[in-house]
Amino acid sequence: MCQHIYILVYMPRSVSDSVRHTAAQPPSTPPRPERVGVYLKLDTTVVDWFRQAGPGYQARINEVLRRFVHGVTDPEHSRSTVEQAQLLFEQFYSQCFWHMRRDLVVTERDVSAIVHGLRTHGGRAGFLAAEALCR
């Protein structure tokens, strides 16, 4: 039996639309890019994986797509993220990553594990460092 799952992914139409949208918002509200509803078919296994983490799976799919676009269009950003993750791994090793090899060379695939470790075991400083790493 074929199962169809429908997901709406919202993305900014353009940079100028996003800027115009943020200028109209009051200063107390964080800027949010304008989003567009689209119809997208995904594999059931992909959707199940995102849904395992609970509510907000569409936002997580959007975040993955956004990071992919930034990594493809700006390889310098991707490289600096890996370098920053390496420094954070070394800085927070004893607090967050003691169970991993000390001589680990962080790759792009390891960044999510570094972020998770910082958020989980890094205290306030680690949490803030993880948020900076995600930008």
C-alpha cells in the first residue's frame, strides 16, 4: 500500500522580500523570514526520522534545507563552521566529549554531534557556543 505524506516547507521568496518583511515587524519580535507554502513528496522513512523528535518536524526539515543551501552557496561558511566546531571540541573536551577520541578531527558530519554535546553537557557557555555554531 502506498502512503503519501504531505509536507509544507516555507522558504523566503527573495532576500528583498525578507528584508521588507522584517522592517515591518516591531523591534520586540525577532525577525522571521517570509515563507512560501510548497507541496513536497518525501520518502516515508525520511519523514518518520524527522517525526521521531516530536512536534516541529517541518521546521527541522526547513532548517536542514537552509543549512544545505548555505553550505552549497557559501563553502567558506561551511569550512569555518567545521573549524569552529574543532576548537569547541578541544575547549569543552573534558566536560562534553570525554567519551570520544581526544585526537578526533572534526568533519562536517561531526558538527551535529558537537552541537548536541555542547547543548547537553556544556552548561550555559556550551549552549551559547552551540547556538553560535548553528548560525
